Amino acid sequence: MSSTARGGRGICSGVGVAGEPAAIHVLAVDDSSVDRALIAGLLRSSKYRVTAVDSGKKALELLGMEPNVNMIITDYWMPEMTGYELLKRVKMFGRRSGRFLSEACEAI
């Protein structure tokens, strides 16, 4: 997807159902159910498509099945795998598979 910035906000050029702009799919990763609900609620109120999971392991599983994730928001301190470790693995997976996670829109 290409992006165009107007007035300081990123505009997606992708098209979704019935000519509507394609929703940006955000993966929210946090072991706190309260934080996950807060992040998901805020993003959904701004018309983002949100999938929320409680661990880095579940995030990697989802990314293996769902090719259309545009952005990841992750907690840093989580049990078993930190947010930093998760993003390192996502980056390694992208290099090996030829698939790279990229932002659908560029915010300026």
C-alpha cells in the first residue's frame, strides 16, 4: 500500500469493502487485560481493526496465520518473551520468509 500525508495525518490508499478505505490492522500485545482493553478500545474508536493477544508467543502464532497485520503495539515487560524479543523475532521471520511487516500509513 502506498501512503500520502495530508495535514499531518497519514491517509491510506488501500480500499476495503464497498469502496471504504481499508482498515489498518493493529496487533496489540500486552499481558495486562486492562491495558489490552484500553489499547483496543482507543484504536477501535479511531476505526482501526484490532487483534489483541496476551503474549509474544500468541502474537507470533497469529502473525503466522494472518498476513495482513500492518502495525504491532507491544508491552515491553511480559513473561516468557519481552516486547523487544517479540519484535526481533518478527524481523527475523520477515527476512527468512520475504515478508516484511510495514506500516500501512505513514504519520507525519
